Amino acid sequence: MRPLLGALYLLGMLVPWGLGHGRSLAQHSKLSVEKTRSSWKSLETYSYNIYHPMEEIYQWMNQISENYAEVVTEHFLGMTYETRPMYLLKISQPSNNLKKIIWMDCGIHAREWIAPAFCQWFVKEILQNYRDNSRISRLLRNLDFYILPVLNIDGYIYTWTTDRLWRKSRSSHNNGTCFGSDLNRNFNVSWCSIGASHDCEDLTFCGTGPLSEPETQAVSSFVESKKGDILCFLTMHSYGQFILLPYGYTQNKASNHEELIQVGQKAANALKAKHGTNFEVGSSIDILYATSGSSRDWARDIGIPFSYTFELRDNGTYGFILPEAQIQPTCEETMEAVLSILDDVYDKYWPSNRAGKATSTTVLLSLLWLGTTLV
């Protein structure tokens, strides 16, 4: 998706071509909303293969924190413009180790439903496997996960009730004549300098100032308070099949650009190995389009070493209206990519125990040799 396609992606103009069956977009949206409502009473019957309205995601978060109380806590982050609570899930295995942090948020753009679906999938996979899966238990030894399943709660609810393709938040501007800010243009990094708009009617409206929106204020304040411990910042979006690294607002590269490329390409390879899906890796300004005020760039500029935006499936056939049949394969392949990144981050800061074992073996053999020579 080069600049022209990138612009179409922003406008949502690629979406209708994949709907089929002669339905209008409005009809399709109504059907998708009705179809995806589910009834469930416990985590055992919660489906990760359908899209869930916000009310069910709130309930799911409560049950997750209750059922896995030994490792999960729910933390209040702040209030949205329409005074809804923002909560994140912290997954932390009790340990005497000094822990570092992995941050993941989903749903900063309301219409990108596959992103919150992945955040829930990620939590489910970690919690169902951390006891028996050596790869995941190793990560939890020194890492805590902070997961924000839906960042743009007001906008997400609006996509369920009113406009399936709504992108922004729901803040009121110009005396109520237009609504919403693009929360991923509202962070305090080269704010509104490029790839963003000062017009509140535009999809990329950057807000009235840096962090003018309560949602971005809440995230920024929390992340800033823990930035010294956060090693990796992941923000999940759709669509386009990209792993994007800083920057969007300048052609200049991050100080660890080559490392970010290497880690990102390895993740893309792991993703492709699962279902054959191709992802492109690079800076947003190089392979997609210019942006300013993005959370990814902001996170890197406040000192978080690894910062990535994932643009999940697809390439425009369905766009933002990704069918539920693709939730599982999308989440499975994305899980492989994220775990690949986390493995690399872990190995950078906690070198593999294999080296320690080799050293121990060498020392033991040396002692045995010394013993024989003394005899």
C-alpha cells in the first residue's frame, strides 16, 4: 500500500469492494453488529472467534482478573470523553526479580475491530499457556504485560451503534458541529506537523493541542510514569499488513533503526510461517505515509527502545470489515510475530541461559582437569 492506497485506507474507500452479495455498507454493518452479539456467562463459553461489543469486553476483563487472580490485576487508567472508565490488564507472575514491562494497546481507531480481538486473544494465550509453555513462562520470569484491549472506547461503541466506519474519538468541537479527534495524531511528538489536520471534520484531526483528549492523556501519563521500565511498546491497528517502526514525521531514523528493522523482519517471517501472510516492515514514512503525533513515535522518543505499530489483515479486500472467519488465523499469525519480538527483547536484556550453562560446564570440566593433574 503506497501513498495513494494509504490515502484510500484512511478514507475507508477500499472497504466496500469486498462486501459482495449486493448489500450496501450500512446493511452489512447492521448485519455484522447483529451477528456478533453473543450470550455468555463464563470464560469457558467466551468466543475469541467473534467480535464483541464493549459491554462484553468489560465483562470479560472482570472475569479474567477474577479467574486468574494469581497473575492478573485490572487497573483503572482514566475516563474517556463520554465518561467511560478505561481499564488495562496487568499480567505478572509473582517473582523476586526486578520486572520490565511490555505495553500493548488495541483499538485506538474505532473501526479496526480486529485489533481489540487480538488483544483478547493475546491475553487468552498467555494465561492458558504460561504454566506449561516454557517459552511463555520464560518471558513472564522477567516481564510484566500491560494490555489495554480498547483505547478508544467511545469511538468503538459508536461503531456498534451508529457508524461502523467511525475512526476517531467522540469529543465535541466547534460548538458541537463536528466530533472526534484522531487519537493517533494527538500524542506530543511533532504534533500536527505532517500527515494530520487542524480541521475537526477530517479523519486525521489532531485535536486542539498535544494530548487534548482524555484518552491520550490517560495513556501518556501512565506510560510516562513507567517509561524507565518499558522495553517494548506495541500498538495494534488494521489494515494493510505492515509492521511499522519509527518514524512517521521525519525521514531521520531512530538510533537503533537497524535493530528495529532486524527484529521486525524476523517477526514478519514468523508471522508468514504460520499462514503464509506477507507483511512489510519499515518506517511509516518510508513504506506507508507520513504521520505526526502517533503513539509509536512518541513512545520511541521518550526512550522506549522497541516501538512498533502492527497493521493487521487484510490488504483491502474487506479492509476494516474483516470477516469473523479471519479472526482466528489473524490472531494466530500475529501471536507468532509478537512472541518473536518478545523473544528478541528478552534475549537482549536477559541473555539466554544456554550461555550460563555452557560456562558452568566449562568451569566444571576445568575443575575436574585440575583435580586430575593435582593427583
